[in-house]
Amino acid sequence: MNRSKIVAIVTGAISILLAIAYLILVQLLDYRDMKPAPIGQVIQQQIVIREWGVGSRE
């Protein structure tokens, strides 16, 4: 076999193994029981938008 064919087969096998490992990891993380954060612990931020016009004195 050519060296390039061996490299292609090895990299393809590594790619498939990484894809399978990723799918297993996603399934494990999705299987966990996720509960939303209580409303009291959610930090709400205020955004202030101020317009600076051409005739502004500030």
C-alpha cells in the first residue's frame, strides 16, 4: 500500500473514533436530569441606551 493510503485510513479511523466518542458524551450529558435555575438566582441586567445626537450638549 502507498504511504498516503495508510495515512488516509488512519486519519479516517481516528475521525470515526472521535465522532463516536462525541456522540457518547452528548448522550451522557443529555441523559442527566437538568433542572432550571430558580428565578431568585437569575441575575437580571439592565441595559441603558443613550443617543448622542449632532446637537447634543453633553
